[in-house]
Amino acid sequence: MKQLYIVDYWVPFPQSEYGGVVNVIADDDSEAFELLAKEEQLNTDYTHLIMPNVIKAQRLNLSGEYQSGIIDAFIT
């Protein structure tokens, strides 16, 4: 079953002044990490901080058919 992960943005101040949130649909923590780590528009200098935030992320179970991927991002 797919889940919607609501992940706090992992890039620390001052590179990210106020943080942010990234919403991603994935089957599990590993897939969520992979999707976030390979996204070119997100700062990849802090890839080592992604997984702890994925683990702490709020998750919502999705019913129906959804494709894995990043669906929305608000970052500063």
C-alpha cells in the first residue's frame, strides 16, 4: 500500500532559512529516500540527513492507485 510521506526539509539554516516540507508518495521508507535523494532541484549536499527525516515523517495510508514520486515541495 502506498503512503503519503510529509517530510520536513532536511537542509539546515542558513542554507534553508525557514526549512520547509516535501510531500512524497512511496511504498516504504527506502523508496521515499531514493526519490528525495535523486531529485535534482533539492539540495543534495545534505543527503545524509534525508533518511532520519523520512523515518520521522507523518505518513498517511492511501487507498487507490497512485504513482510513486514527489508531489509537492515548499522549501526556503
